[in-house]
Amino acid sequence: MLRIAICDDSQLWLQKIETLTRGYLKKINVKYRLDLYQSGEKLLKSITSPYDIALLDVDLHSTNGIEVASQLRATNPQIVLIFVSEYVEHAPFGYEVDAIRYLLKNHLEQAFDRVMSEAVKKVREKHLRYAIVTDAGNVMVKFEDILYVEGQKRKVTYHLQNNNRASYDCNESLGDVEARLGTQGFLRTYRTILVNMRHICFLNRTHLTLTDGTDLPVSKQNSNEIMQTYNLWVGAL
């Protein structure tokens, strides 16, 4: 069941966003719980279990919407945040808390279903698991926990993000792994390397840097295609 919070200090906009949200969720036929708040303080004080999605007005009278989002993110790193505002000037603040979209109220109806579709997709992705098949047995991990996969002939090593920086060796080809992960946001950036694009924080024609600080080479021969694929993927988020 999806748990969704809507926070806007305007009763009119709160009801409008609620109507659009219920309408979209009815179309995709999912179970959900929807909670409405007219202040950031009430939202933060009322949380009993984590929300999957939060739609927040940026310009809350009593509390800054960015501060509310920051506190939600601190206690629930998996939450999908969407900002709603009358002012385009506030849009850059969304990057501070990794909001997936910034919706302008005067274009709300036109863009709402598309943005909610992105949000629901992200929530579902966070619950998906991938089986790393090792000699000792299967290890189930989230797609987002895989930093990159390194191949060497008929063996690959999965490098994960966690406190122990775990890695797992498997008897399979990188091509086979790419066939499974290529549709899940992974990109072959070098002959022996398959990277999770979620973790790329720097990319040029010769190398890239991941969120954990790992530096990896980029194929010079395929650099244009690699950068184009990555830019298209980022633009689709």
C-alpha cells in the first residue's frame, strides 16, 4: 500500500492536489493511504510510519517547505519528494533535498499524472530486489545498492554501497549481467565495467566518479554514446 502525504497551507490547493492524487491512484488501481496537512509542523509531528511520497508546498507560512523536506529526508532517505509552488524562483531549492520534480500550480493538471507516474515508479523500484548468484548462495540486494559490476572473462564482481563496501564474485559474463541490468539504469562505460547511473556524480570523456568516490575509466571510443545515454537517462528522472 502506498502511503502519501500532502502538505499545503491553502485549503483550496490542498483539496485540489488531493483530488488530482486520488484521481491518478484510481486510474492505476493501487491501494493507498492519503494524509493531508496544512502545516509542516503537523506533518512532522504526525508521522507514525514512513511515507512513500510527499507532495509539499515550498512556501508554507509557518515552516519553510524545504526545511520540512529536509527533515523528512533525514528520517526516511527512501521518501520520494515532489514540490508544488506558485513561484518558479523556488525551483532550485528542490535539488537540496533531491526532489524528483517541481510542479507549478498554474500548470498542475497538465503535468500531475506524469509526475505521479515517475514517483510511483521510483517507489516500486526501491522495493525491487536483484539476486546475485554466488557459490555460497543467492544474495538479494536492491538495485540502488549496486555501485558497479566489474568483469574479467567469465567472472564478474559486484561492488555494493554499504558500511562494509561488500563485493561478490560470480561465475558469469559481464554481457549476461548487462542483459539483465541494462533496463534498470546500468550502463557499460568501459569494456570491463557496468555502472549504476544512479551513482554517477561526475562524467567526462575519459573517466567518471561515483558517489562513494570511486574513479572508473570511460571508453574513449564510445564516450559520445555513453554521455548521450547518461544525459538522456538523467533527463528522464
